Amino acid sequence: MLDEIVRESARKMLAAALRAEADGYVDALIGVVDGVGHRRVVRNGYAGPRTILCGAGAVEVRAPGSTTSASMRPLVSVSASPRRFCRRGVVRAR
């Protein structure tokens, strides 16, 4: 009984911390808009449930999600990609 109370409290605290972190991230970028005037970073529901192991035991938490528009996502250059992911003839290491 006591273990369940501790586990539920840990789940609520983790969920609140994840929500606060996601809200802070979205709020920090609230003024960033694209050329049309749409916000580039917005909240987008919740991710699937994940099990986190903490001092109270295994706790299942759903983290809030956010969507970043394609224009803000970092691009990976071909030269920084591992060779096995590159097409032949594009990157030549000599």
C-alpha cells in the first residue's frame, strides 16, 4: 500500500517536471515565427508512455511533446555522416 502511494507520487512529480521542461522550451521560443507568421515550435500532445526506473521503483510516465518546424531542425552534412550511411561516390575517404 505504501509503495503504491510513493510510486504514484513519484509518477506525478516526474510528469510535472517533464511538463515544466516542455513548457519552458516552448515559451523560450514563443517569438520565433516563420515567413508566414506561424510559430516554429508548438506543443503537440504527449508521447507514448515510458517506464522510468527511480528510487520508488518502475514508474510509467507520458512526456509532453513539441513540434519543431522543418526550417529549425539541424541539417546533417554528408561529411559528418558515417560512411555506411552515405552513397558511394558522394563521400570518398582517402
